[in-house]
Amino acid sequence: MRLTMPAGWWVWKYDDSDFHQTQFQNFAGGVKAMDAIALDPAAQTLWLIELKDYRQNKRRKPSSVFAEVAGKARDTLAGLAVARVSAQAQQERAVAQQALGSREIRVALQLAQSARPHRLFPQVVEPADAGLQLRRAVKQVDAAPVCAVGSLGQHNNMLPWNTVAI
């Protein structure tokens, strides 16, 4: 999936960063990371973004996707706290410092699943309940997280960015 952010925002594919891959990923038996973090500098808002695409493949993990997002949000925030003082690359330190200087932290889950469920590809989540379940899972970080469940390539008014499948 490709995200197109508003002008002036920056995005860090944190889970692929050198810091996460070489310094932090194996901490305490292993940590997970959100797919991306984005900063809206005008609003001083840090977005923790998780993308899931279940249109072609079933979810194979036994845990809830919402519990997984909550764990990744926790681990990512811990990683940013360590990166701002310990990342080997100065640029990664600076990005982590800027991210943690935000006034607000938002969590976004963008989940694509088949519009027409099939027994081989059932819906992973019920769209009507998804927002409530995510809110319960991440309320300590974001009392009003954004849970966008549906197809890709359509503009979602809940999200300040556009997403397309690649």
C-alpha cells in the first residue's frame, strides 16, 4: 500500500528503519512496530499507522488485530523514546526527538478486507464494531483512534491521507 500525505507532513517507515532493525527489534525478547509514523507539523500531531490487507490472504494469527495494534503502538512509542538518545544515525535521533515532541498522538488502523466475504476469505473484523474495538485497545494512547475498514483506493474522510494498493 502507498500512502500519500498532505503537504508538509513527514513519514518514517519505522519498522524498516535501521534503528528498529539493528538496535531495538530484539529488545526484551522481541518487539513489534507500527508500519509507519507520520508527523503533521502544523497540528503537532504524531500518527502511529498500521496497515492490514486481508483481501487475498486470511489472518493466521490467533490474537485480535486490535490487540496486535495496541502492542505495536506501545512498542513503537518505547522505541522512539530509546531512538532519540541511542540511535546510531543522527537523523534517526532527530526524527524520534521531533516525533516525541508532538502535542497529540493518534493511532490509525487501515484494514482492507473483501467487500464480498467468502468462506475462504471471511471478513477479519465486523466493520460496524471495528472502531469500538480499536478504541478499547488503544484508549490509553488515543481516546479517539481512527479505524478505517473497507476497500483501498477510495478516499476515506476519516484519514488525512490517501491510500492506494500497489
